[in-house]
Amino acid sequence: MEFSSKLLERAVNEMSQLPGIGKRTALRLVLHLLRQPKEQTTALAEALQTMRLDVKFCKSCHNISDVELCEICSNPNRNAEVICVVEDIRDVMAIENTSSFKGVYHVLGGKISPMDGIGPHDLNIETLVNKVKQGTTKELIFALSSTMEGDTTNFYIYKQIQDYDVVTSTIARGISVGDELEYADEITLGRSIVNRVPFEASLKS
């Protein structure tokens, strides 16, 4: 792809680094921005820069937040004794959209995947185990995707906390094996949370 401007080329190259954005799509987006008022492009650039510099991670659940303790964890109407364990922020958003869960979350930041060089110590597992050890958690709901990596992560956490007085459950398998939570429709996902099953039962199935 030939460019008449080095500035345009650089912008296209940077835009094409985004997931699912190829060079042609990046060029179309950059040309669109060039056609917009300068104020709009500046506002976009400032929003991205501010987000990158100032965004925080909740000190309790590791969710993305503007402050040290996210709105969910600081909400007195949420049941802090029930923790839904998810892979990332997208899963929190998907489950919140169902309005079926009134507990809190714990964002692992990924799944155990030896093939990708991701082990337990690369994830936010230790802080989750510490919450259980404190004795204030009554139930852990495993809501990772039903993949081999998701099941491996669930089982690893289960082994770490099985000697403590905490109920472990997993979302019902209304979601197809291999599906990510963010792509499940809200009704199916909501039902899978409400109709969760004991984790031990999922080991036998």
C-alpha cells in the first residue's frame, strides 16, 4: 500500500495494530477522521490518552475503575459474600447486562494456558485465595468460558480453596462449549448464573 504522506502512513500503521483492524480498514478509519472537525479528532485522542494514563484497577476485584475501589465493590447493596470469578472486564460487563447477579466479581486477567506461557502466578489467583482464607466469602461462582483452559483454571482454584468453608459452583452449561461469555445472549447467560450447579458435580460430568 503506497502512501502520499508519511504522517498518514504512520497513523494507518498504528490504527492497524488494533484487533480485527487490517490496513484497508485502518486507512478508511484514518481518512474518516481527517474529514471530521479537528476538535472531534482531538477529543478522541485526549480521551484515549487520559484513559491510558489515569485508568486504575480495583484493589479488591481487579476490575477496571476510575478510583481505587470500583463502583461494584463499593456498592453496599451488593452481596460481597458471593464472588463471581471471571476472566476479564468484558465478562463483568456481559454478566452485569443480565441484571441477574447481585454479588461481586474477581477478575483473573486471563486463564491458565501453558501453550501461551501463562501460569497461575501470572493471574490474579493469589488475591482470590486470600479472600477465601479470610472467611468472609460464602460462595465462589466459576464463570470462565467452557474451554480446556477455562476448566483447568477452575480446577486449579478449586484445589487451592477446597479445604476452606466456601461453596464452589459453576455457571450452568447453557453456553456452548468453547463459547466466550461476552458473546452469549443475555437471557442464556442470566439463566446460567441463576441455575448454577455445584462445581463438584461438573467434575463428574
